[in-house]
Amino acid sequence: MNAADRAMPEPTMTVAEAAARLREKAADLDRERHASFERCDTDGALSQWAADINAREARLQADLIERGGLAEFTALFDLDGNWVRAKRINGRYGDCWMLLDEDGEPTGEFAPFRPARKATLEKRGYREGKVLRTAKAAVGSNGSLVSTYVYARPTKPAHLPPDVILDDGTTAAD
């Protein structure tokens, strides 16, 4: 169980109370990290690292709660501005879009993620835009403690429509 889960809002809490509880937990973790450093300098590095990651996760969860549980994500749209079922994956040559069917299964079609030129994606019939999805704070890693990061993870599968479409890619500036 992580710091954000331990401080999740109770059913009778207001948004402000839930966010304040998470920010208080983050401050406690920051104090714990600082105290560990004062006690043992770098000998407590792992404890200090864990306190820092948990504090960042709690702060992000507080931010998400204040935003109604929504976070902004890049999404794929066709040239007419219709949302396309796709999820971002790490492919052979870096990040790409894997297109999905109605059940969330791969279609076998891929498209570049954030290509250098907008035209590269448009030649395939797609544009990127921005959406809001329900999300929660999570901790990720690229395989080592050094590359650990905190991010907003969507709470529903990529093949389900986003909660809000902010930009369908038809008006995005180059």
C-alpha cells in the first residue's frame, strides 16, 4: 500500500479535506526524509529515497483529487477530429500508438507517437490531441531506482472513450 492509498478520502470527506490530508502526509514524509538525512547522512539513502517518492505520489494524488480525479493525456484522433481507440506503447523504435478494436484488442496497426513533423502522422490519417481521463497517482520505473518517477495513470482502459476531449487535433498549432 502506498502513501496515496493510505490517505485516500473517506466517503464523508470534502475534496479540500482529502487533498489537505494527502498534502499533510507528503509534508510528514518530507520531514521523515530530512530527519533520516540528519541522523545518518547518506547511510539512510534508501529510506530517504522512499520517503521522497511517497511524498511526490501523495502530492500528485492531492492535485488529482482537486481536479476531480482527472488528468490530461495525449490521445489519437482521425483527420475529422473523431477519437480513435489507441494506446501508447514502447515499440521497437520507441514510443508509438497501437490501435485497438472495440474490445481493446490490438488491430495490428501502429502509428508514430509525437512525430517530429505533424505531416508524418497525418499521412497515416491521424492527429494527436488532448483529453482528460480519470486517473490516480502511480510510481513507475524504467528498471532501476534511479529512473523511478511519479505519474498520473489512467484508471480505465485505453479503448474506452475519454471523459473530456480538450483538443481533437484539428485546431492544434504546429
